[in-house]
Amino acid sequence: MIKVGIIGGGQLGQMLGYAGQAIDIECVFLDPSDNPPAQTVGRVIRCAFDDTVGLQELVSSVDVLTYEFENVPVGPVESVTADIKLYPPPDALRYAQDRLTEKQLFQELNIPIAAFRTVDCEADLAVAADEIGLPLVLKTRRLGYAGKGQIVIRDRDSLADAWDMLGSSPLIAEEMIAFDVEASAIGARNVAGEIVSYPLTRNEHQEGILRTSRAPFGNAELTRLAQTYHARLVDRLDYVGVLSLELFVVGNKLLANEFAPRVHNSGHWTIDGAVTSQFENHLRAVSNMPLADPSAIGYVAMENLIGSLPVGMQAIRDAGFFVHEYGKAERPGRKLGHVTVVADNDTDCELRLQELRQIMFT
Ligand SMILES: Nc1ncnc2c1ncn2[C@@H]1O[C@H](COP(=O)(O)OP(=O)(O)O)[C@@H](O)[C@H]1O
Ligand SMILES: [Mg+2]
């Protein structure tokens, strides 16, 4: 049996663990929190992510090391991985941890992005507003997630306030894109350089948090373009594992927003709605196994359960939806679970999604 060490024991770790059980891969986790979701599926070494003693214990218990969140402290992790493979490669983490290096990588690869400027002082912000125009999205370069660490600036009077709120960290100011929809290209690359791509996924966010994903997107041309950008990125990084590329769709163009060097919330639909889930393909990739079929088995929608669980959880189960609960305490804005709808056609998928929302919100 192959043993995979996973830095992080959140819901992504938990879902990797369940996927491993089906293909005879055992996952061991490292996480400092009291009740990490992954504890339901494997041993969790409880320590800080930069605790080299704990990391060493993890390394000596497994055959290969991976991670399930992108703010992994690269230095401490690299210090214990001389004798073990760490996948995805740490370079992918370095690029993804700073929005500036991430954008520079997109530019190097001729992947279109929104106009942006670095903002290191208040004057830089005024220049960005002059040169790019308003509205602007001001973002911290590091540690932003689920819309945190960013502000939309709509008029010049708000520039000073925005600077006061975020100016203590290095920033990026981006053109605000009036996109048609958001999408994500999710795919895996293995040690041999083989790539599988999931159908393009359409995403809806509310307050910066992913709420709903739907797949397949149903536009062959955009899907091909997204897969081309994704392949450029994973080949350049000599990547191993699942990578998710977030995109803005504007007409027949795609602008890259950011990438996550890990399995991604917008790929949760693949558990119930694809032949092989993103979690299984991630484990296959990092374990030097052949990748498996990423095709959708129908028309799929995934709805996140955010903040608090619906009163009608049992009714949702009884109505035949695929329900996933992560075992986390309720807190505003927190992802507590998700529900998947699988149907034979687009129309039925929408109807079932409406039915689900009816139960959720009444
Ligand atoms: N330049 C932009 N133009 C329009 N919307 C944006 C822009 N940047 C971010 N957003 C919106 O905010 C969401 C979260 O921003 P993102 O850069 O993906 O940060 P996070 O790391 O929080 O996911 C995006 O999915 C999108 O809905
Ligand atoms: Mg994002």
C-alpha cells in the first residue's frame, strides 16, 4: 500500500483521504487544529505547519509528500524533503503564494490577464487609478483567500481609505473585469508528464466566496483554450498533481485570475459527477500512477454549504442529492459542506438545483 503524507487536514485533505481508500492509498495528515476534518479518514500529526520535528515525523511515515492548501511554509517543508518527493513542486507554491510572481508567470506564458500595477505606497495607488482607471480591485499580494484581503475601489475619494485598510502589506491593483462568467480549468499532470483535463467548470461567487459550480461548461472552443493555458502552466512548472486555474470569461476570451497548486473547491463536483474525481487523480499523480478518466458522467452542479447547515439537511438527503459534510463548526463565511446534483441534461440539472435551493433556503 502506498502512503501519502498530506500537509493540511481540512476538507480537501479529508476528501483526498476518502479517494485514497478506494485505490488502496493510505493518507497521513499534518495539521495543528483541534478537530481537523481529515481525522475521520486517517492519522493526523498535530503540529504547526512549520514544525520541522512534526514534518520529519510525517516524512518518515510516508512514501511521498503533498499538500492541500497553498500557504504551506516552503522553507521548513523543503528542509525535511531532501530524501522524499514533494509534489506539486515547491516552485508552484512560490509562484502561487505571491500575486505578483503569479501574474508574471502568466505573462511569461502569454496567458492573458487583467491590467495591474504593484502598489507599495499611496502614490502608486493614485498612479494605478490614473493609468488603469476605475473601478480597481486592490489586493494583498500574499495570504488572500475567499475574497479576504481585497477591496473594490469605485471612485477616487475611496483611494485613501482603501490604502489605510490594506496598505500595511505589499499590494496589487487590478483592473476590475466585467466578466460574463467565471470558470476554472482543473486538470492533473503526473510524473511522466501525462495530462488529464476535466470539463471546464462555470463558477458563481458571492462576496468573494464560491457558491455554485456547474459542469460541463458547454463551449468547446473556450474549453480548448482553457485547457491550452492550463497545459502551458503545468508543463512550465514540471507540475505533478492537480492544478486549478481560475479564469474570467469575457466574450470568446479568457483572462487568468489566479491558480491554486492543489485540488480545488470548484472541482468538488467530480466526486459524484465525473468518472474519476480530482482527489483520486491528484493521488494517482503524486504516487506515480497512470491518471484516470476525467469525463463528466452527466450535467453536474455543486452547491456549497456556507456559514451554517440548512435546517433541512435530512430532506436534502431524502431527495436523493449527494451530500458532503466536512464536520466543521458553524461560522459565518465558512465552508461546511457541499451538495452535488447530477442530471442527464442541462435543463434537469437546473431544475434539480432549484429544488435543492428551495429546501436549503426554506
Ligand atoms: N480583477 C477582478 N475583476 C473582477 N472580479 C474580480 C477581480 N478579482 C477578483 N474578483 C472577484 O473576487 C473573487 C475572489 O478573488 P480572487 O482573486 O480569486 O481571490 P481569492 O484568493 O480570495 O480567491 C473572484 O473569484 C472574482 O469573483
Ligand atoms: Mg480565487
